[in-house]
Amino acid sequence: MSAAGHGAMSQMLVGEVVHERNGFDPMQMLVDWDYGTVTGEAADGRPIRSYGVAAVDKEIEIAPGIFFPAWTYNGRVPGPSIRCTEGDHLRIVFANGGSHPHTMHFHGFHRAEMDGVDGEYRGAIAPGETFTYEFDGDPFGCHLYHCHATPLKRHIHKGMYGAFVVDPPGGRPPARELMMVMNAFDTNFASANEIYAV
């Protein structure tokens, strides 16, 4: 985009995004951790954490007066920041309420049949279907998850990504933690990003 183009864009961005209309507040999302619910214990005593995630088509306001037809996890972009402790057994019930096939692909170590890659094992979950991903939280660290349906780039661009945080077994030192995930939006679908968000 030319310098004039950037200037024109900055003149358009006057006002405020109405977060209530979107159904999520980006400032709150910085510290909004989804620890799931402990629903049982594995045979070796490790907790079983259960999460519910739904694919939802939703128009969101990404800048004042600029709306984007997003594909979301739980109606927000980025999706929920899923958090656990290393070794926890995770059950993530994924319901595809969207209009396209979607998956959840978690970075980290897990069995191949839980990888969420389109065309492999279970593959993409069709609209209206549900699938349960089960794996152990491993290794500890900050990871990502995203839709791995094809075309991959389009699904991520439309908003299907989020943070996956695995805490070490002994916990982390006390700190004020914030999770920031950067994205860019191609609002006119011309293969160039017009809006950036953190």
C-alpha cells in the first residue's frame, strides 16, 4: 500500500469498536485463561481436563466501522487461551457450528490421530459434527492451535487460531501474565493485509 493509502486508512479509523457487539473485549482476552474443568482422574492419578470449543461464523468489528466475516473458535478472535499443566490429560470437545469443515491442530506432542490435520485420520470435522480430541498436555511452554483444514492459510486468516499454554509441573513463578497473539486482516480479500491487531 502506498504512503497515501496508509494515510487514507488512518483517516477512516475514527471512533471506537463496540466490544459488546462483538461479544468479547480484547483487553480482557489478555488475561482470560480457559483451564477447562477437571472431570476425572486418569488411572495414574493425573487430572482429566475437559474443554468445550465450537466453530462459529461471526461478523466482528475489527476497527471502528470495519466489519470482517470471521470464522471463530467460541465466537472470538483469537480463540480461547487454553491452559493446563504438563501431564494433564486433555479432552477437547470440538463442535463445528460453522459453515465450512474445520479442525483443531495443537502444537506440541500428541498421537497422530489427534493431530487435526485435514486428510489424516479423522481429518476435517464437517458442519454440524462433533469430535473429541484427547491428548496429554506436553511439553510445557507457550504453543498455538489453529484450524488445519485446507486451504490452511484461509482458515487461519479468517480467525481460527488461539494460544495453548502448558504450565510446568511445579507451576510458574508469580507474575502478571498477558497473552498477546498478533493477526492481520485482509478486509477486501486482495491478498494484502489492511488491518493489524494484537
